[in-house]
Amino acid sequence: MNIVVSDPKTRKAYPKKIDNPGVFMGKKVGDEVELGIIGLEGYTAQITGGSDTEGFPMKADLAGTARKTVWVTTDMKKGTQTKLSRRGNMVGEDIAQLNVKVIKEGSRKLEELLGGEKKKVEKVSVKEEMVKKSLENVGNVGGDSSMMKKGTSKH
């Protein structure tokens, strides 16, 4: 299960993958949980939502763990409603991602515990990459000697 820990003070979110999601089973959206179990000593968080393995989001006012089809109002002025699938507000086995926000901080910062060193990656567009490849291959027609050379014809 993936846990996304959000820090409201820094407005950053940090992913954490855990192997044993049993500590969160049976908890509901809005419940407070201790994060010392997943390696964040001193931190307390509130469950804000999540999604199941198929990507359906949890709905805070829908009881249970099952996926249900509910009517959701899409336009208040026109009164239009859409039927959408949503997961219940209780954490179950099918939950793939759980979102939590920090309520009480520990002694060390989240960035130290979960952030780690980020490598700077140069963003290269697809067009730039293709130009670079073509410039590397200039003059390399095929590599074997049976290919045509400049000024000769093959008949």
C-alpha cells in the first residue's frame, strides 16, 4: 500500500510504500493515526482519503469498505446528476493508496525522513532527442561495407 503523507505547513506531499497495511485496516476517513508504525516517530496524521486498486476514490460520507455506485451532483444550477462509482470511507484490503495529512509533527522534519536527495534530471523534449540522435548518426548509413558509398552506384 502506498501512503501519501502531506505536510500542510510546507505544502508538500511525500510517498511512502509499506508492506503491512494492517495498521490502517478498519480506520475511517477523518480518523487520526500514529505514523510511528511506518517509521515516522512522533508524527500523528489524519486520514483524508485514498483510492482502491482500480483507481476509484474513497468518499467520506459513504459507509463501509465496498465500492458503490452513487449519484453525484455535477451542476447545481441545472440540477444535473451523474452516477459514479466510489469506494466507502473505511480502509480495507482493496485500498492501494491512502492519503494522510500531518496533524502533530515529530522531532525530525518529514523532508529528512521521506524526502531524500532529489537528482536533477534535464528535461529534453522528444524533438530535441530525435535531433541529437540524427546528429550522432550523420554519416553512419548502415554500418556494413556493402552499402553504397558516395560517388559509386550499385547495380
